[in-house]
Amino acid sequence: MSNLKFTFSGESKNATKFVGKARDFEIAIDEPPVLGGNDEAPNPVEYTLASLAGCLNVVAYIVAKERNITIESLKIDLEGNLNPAKFLGQDMTNRAGFQNIDVKVYIKSDVSPEVLADWLRVVKERCPVTDNLANDTPINVELIS
Amino acid sequence: MSNLKFTFSGESKNATKFVGKARDFEIAIDEPPVLGGNDEAPNPVEYTLASLAGCLNVVAYIVAKERNITIESLKIDLEGNLNPAKFLGQDMTNRAGFQNIDVKVYIKSDVSPEVLADWLRVVKERCPVTDNLANDTPINVELIS
């Protein structure tokens, strides 16, 4: 299969709300009041976590199928902490984004913990969003004014 | 301000669909048919792009306010390409995720291109999602079976 292209295009509605489309799907982003928004949608970093969860789910099933593992249920909890000081311009010492992302994968299956441990190792290695977050991804921003 | 915690928790509905919650907001993720899904929601990497767009929007306004720049309109187009070979287990040569992300920021404002160029430099530096994608972010995955 050749390269796949994905896009998202949209416009700012105000200082915290942004609405755009990925194909025919509309996605709205806002901030909670503590970050200056009106809380009309999930915030940007919550979508980062959702993106990671959805990607782990897809790759979980692909690798399970290859290995004849039956997934009976799969739940994923994700948590990330960030210090808003850099984002808000108060202190440039810390990084702007999540310091790390903690993921708990709750799985019921028909195989041993040892088989699952190797399954998880491969899922992480082949998950596109894990790759983009865990490793450097060039972000090229062009300004058109 | 102390660290802020963000979470997303959900469960797999099938091999491509995952539904979870960030606070009270439900977010559904699926894949298009070409990637084995039923196309009921945006896919994981489309949410990655939306997350980045929403974050750039928020930081754009924060930095503009600090510099007395009036943003009259702001549109953002994002595009990412990935080779699905690693994700699908066909070839482990290339990276799993986006090779890079191309962002076009269309802005109308009351300042010169030179002022905007420096504004954009700072926006990128302080944007949490740009940071998490552009730089290494530890992803700690715990398996509970």
C-alpha cells in the first residue's frame, strides 16, 4: 500500500474554540474555563489522548489477529500531566506539553500474561500515534498572511 | 499554576471503533473502510491533526494578546502522510506514524509579516501539542489482564 494522506482543515471561532473537518467529520475543540474557554468541546490535549487510545485499539486487534489471540474486552485509561507555565508564558523552564503519558490497558483474552506482554510490545512499536508522540515528528508550519 | 491533569477513558467497541470520555465529552474513533473500519467517526491520526490545530489556535490568541496583535481571522489546514506498512505488519523499514506534519496558518491581522513571523515562532515554541509531537514524549503502558 502506498502512503496514506490525512487532513484536517478548519477555522478559529474565538480565542479557544476551533472547528474543522476531517473528511466529512466535524471536530470541535475548546478549553475549560480554567484555561479561558467556554467548555463547549474537549480540549486539544484531551484529543491527543483520545487519538492515542483509538490507535492502540486498532493495532491491538491487528496484532492479536496475527497471533490468534482472542480479545474478549479491551479498556484503555490514559492520563497526562502538563505544567501550563510555558503555554501561558509565565515560565519557560519546563516543556510545554505532557511530561509523559500514562496508559493502562485492561484486557481480557484467551492467552497467558507472557503472550500478552509480547503482544503489547509489538502493538506499541507499530502504533502510528505512539510513534508520533514518543519520537520526534517534524512539524512544518507555513504562515500565509 | 500547578500541573494540570487530563484524562481519557474508554472501551473498544470492535476492532476499529473505540469510544471514551474526556470529562463529560464523549469522543468516538473509527477507521475508514480502506483501513478495515466502518467509518463511523474520524480516525486516530485525524484526531492527532485536530488536536494540533486546536492547540495552535489557543496559543495563537494568547501570544497575540501579549503582543497587542489583533487576529481578524485564523484558518488552519493540516496534512500528514504515513506509510501503513509497519502499522499493518508488512514491512518494518519505515516509521509507523506521520513522517511529518505540514501546517498552513492563514491569518488576517493588523501587523506586518515580520511581526507575524516572530509571533509564529513563539506560538510553536509554547504550543503543548506541537511540543508533544515534535519532541520525545515518554509513553508508559501498563498491561492489566
